[in-house]
Amino acid sequence: MIMPAESALRVNVRLMQPLSGLVGGGDLSVEVPGDTLGDLINVLCRDHGPAVARELLDQEGGLDLAYAFSVDG
């Protein structure tokens, strides 16, 4: 059986402070190799370094509940 190639999803992201300051701007277009919020968070942390990971993730590596996310909004 031939499996289809994994496709990436292009996502437009608007970030507020302090995240926008950490990534160099408030509006990003990100290619995400998946379709979940967790996939997007992983890409942001990978591409923009440990400061973004410290801001977005709690001590156990889960999403910090201080942030709100909106889809198509």
C-alpha cells in the first residue's frame, strides 16, 4: 500500500506581546507539518528558539494556560 506524502499546512498566525517581540513581529505565515494546535506550537518553539518555548510551555512541557488561541478568528 502506498501512503500519501505528508503535506504541510500553511497557517497565518497573529501574535501579541511578549511573543511578537520574541519572534520579530506579530504576523507570521508558518508551514506546519500537521493539523493540530500542538503541531503549530512545536514549529514555533523549534523555529524561534527556547525563549518562545519558555513563554508558551509550562514546566512539564504542556501548553501554558495563560494563553488564549483563536482559530479562524
